[in-house]
Amino acid sequence: MKKTTPHSHVVEAMSLQELCRFCRADETWILELVDYGVLSPEGASVTEWHFRGTNIARAKKAQRLNRDLGINTAGIALILDLLAERAAILRQLSRHQER
């Protein structure tokens, strides 16, 4: 994990072009992730889209799944949904065990 320094910059949102550069992906692929529901941008049109927090993390995970394992967009959508569901179940189980 990268250590933060006094000069670290926290990114709160990215435009479509910034996200493409961050993920080293082309715009078409990011648009496909949006079509499959992997990413949910804010904004009325593509030119106004901004991606925040979890969307940025999901895009990076999607990029790694595609690059490292060759998984297509539909598979990425399924995997990320299952991982989110698993995390929710684990949080719920943890809360239940604390009682």
C-alpha cells in the first residue's frame, strides 16, 4: 500500500478522460463498463461525467481483471457484483457476531 505524504493529493472525482488515463484504457472500454453497470458516473452527458470513490476503485479492479485474467466485460460485471455481495454479507455477519 502506498504511504501518504504531506504532498499526497487525494482525488475525489475523475472525468472520463482522467479515468481512461488512470486505468490505461480507451474510452470505448470505459463506456462499455458503464453500459454493463460496472460504473455509475455522475453527470447528464458523457462530456460532463465524473467518477467518484468506489467507481474509480471498481474501474481499476476491472482493468486488472481484464489485463491479468483476460475476463470480458460481462464477466467483470458479474465478478465485481459477487465481490460486493460477499463484502456485504461479511459485514452483516461481523455485526451479528458482535451481539
